[in-house]
Amino acid sequence: MDKKITYKDAGVDINKADEFVHALKTIVKPTMRPEVLSAIGGFGSLFALNTQKYASPVLVSSTDGVGTKLRVAFMMQKHDTIGIDLVAMCVNDIVVLGAEPLFLLDYISMGKIDQGILKNIIGGIVAGCKEACCSLVGGETAEMPSFYNDGEYDIAGFVVGVVEKDKVIDGSSITVGDKIIGIASSGIHSNGLSLARKVIFETMAMTPDDYHKDLGCTIGEELLRPTRIYVKTILNLIRDFHIHGIAHITGGGLIDNIARILPRECMAMIHLGCWEVPPIFEFIRSHVEIDDEEMFRTFNNGIGMVLIVPRGDEEEILLRLKALDEKAYVIGEIQNKNGRRKKTVTFRNP
């Protein structure tokens, strides 16, 4: 008779996975809101929405990952901030609709369970959830032998939030004359990493450990700088100001993301040179030929979130943003498209 074979022989260690789930219960506890009714490890997660708090609640959901930023984490063997990026990419996408994030679930898959790496990833997710004031209520950790190289993995996040039906921010109230405010990014965030890696690691033949004085850190540290989480800032603003539209500047940059929220008759005129552009973007551009449109459709170029606000409110909103420790700038205004202009977002040089 042939030797007995087990799931572990095939590369999947169920006991190790169970040990990790047990350890998670303590790690995620600080994120638990009072509405959470279940603990980590069940078939599903229970969340009791406080219906007394809302007149007509609308649930808002989104899912995202962090793309090839993971490749930089693999190169540096540094996994403690990538979870912050994951939370940021999810919660920033729903807060633009005026939604308060309630809970998040994660999905992590790797070739062989490495509890050290997993704890670092989850630690980042927990830090992000605490910053966004949402609960990490569950997820899935999949051990998938032969799918990933040692030390490599993929992650995804799924978030649910809530907003009053009459408080949804969908851009429909945007009008000609509105001002455009840009809130600063922390750097490259989680979009454009494929192009950045190609330029830096292939064209320039640099390594993640190379230090550059203009960046004030190593290349790897700059590229892994976590994505900003704007939840507290946006929720603070919409409590006291009427915001006509909000855009999270992710893949597609200022060009595509602002266009997503504009009414058909409107266009956005962006004034170049009126905000501080982090050095990483000029560093990339100075070593290869990339035209303006490519830069503004690939990277955030220093603006992580855009607000479209009524004309006359911009100065007071800027003061509030400064008090919230945000760098923010008036970067343009909404104009009439007049049916003749092909582009929805255009740029004006200083």
C-alpha cells in the first residue's frame, strides 16, 4: 500500500492556519465598534446597524487591493504598512460619497502561511481600521501552494459604510463657478507603482535600499510610504460644510477621477503650479520622457483627494483643513463645457 498522504503534504497546514485565526482575535479587538456582534473565526460576521441613528440609511460598499506596491514590499521584506494602504484604498472610496465606514473584511492568499508576515500585514490593517474608525470583522487567509513564491502574497479588502439618503455626495450639485480644493497626498500612494518600478528599478537600475537626498529616505521607503486615510477629515468637513463633490485620486489620476463626478455640462480647469508636488514625482519624470497627460493619468502628483465646493466657501474650508493638519490648496474651478470642449478636465500653466 502507498504511503498515506495528508493535506499538509500537499502544502496546506490547517493547524497553522487555525493558530493564526486564534491569534487574530486579540490583534483585531481594538477595532471593534459596539455594533459588532460576532468574533473573528465564524462563517460570517454580524453587525447590528443602529437604525435609531439614521432616518433613511443607505449602505455603501467598495472593494480594492494595493496592486504592484506589494512587489516593493516583497523586495524590502517589509510588510507592516501594506495593510494601511489596503484600508485606505477601500475607505477613501466610500467616504467620497459621504459614507462613514463601518466594517471591513480582508482577503490574504499566500503560497505557504508565514505567521510573521501575516501578523505584520494584519497589524497594518488594524492600524488603518483604527484610523478610519471602522471594525475589522473577519476575512479569509488562503494557503495556496505553488501559486506564489516564498514570502509573496496578494491582499484585497471589502468595506461597508453608511450615509443618510439625503446626504449622499454624488456630484449632482456641482455647478459652474465652484472651486476645486486639493488635499495633499503622502506620496505615490497605491497607484502608478508599475510605471514607477519600471523607471526606478529597470531603467535606472536602482535598488530599494538606495538612498536619495531629494527624497530624504531610501527609494523603497518612499515607495512604501502608506496611502493617506482621509476619513476623519472628510467626515469633519461634511458635518459643517456643503460639499458638492469629492474624488479620491487613484488610478487615472486627476484627469479620470474628477471626470467621474462632473455633471455633463461641466468641466474642471486645474491650475498647475499652485500646490506642492512631492519630489518622488519629479524624480521619476526627470529620468525618462513622460508627457503631462501620462503623468496626470498615472499618478496623483501630490493631490490625494479633491473637493468641489461652492464659490465663497473655499477659504473657510481651507482654514478648517489646516486645523485638521491637512495641507490643502485651491487648485482650480468648475467651468461650463459649452458643448465644444472634448476634455472634461483640462490644465492651465502658471
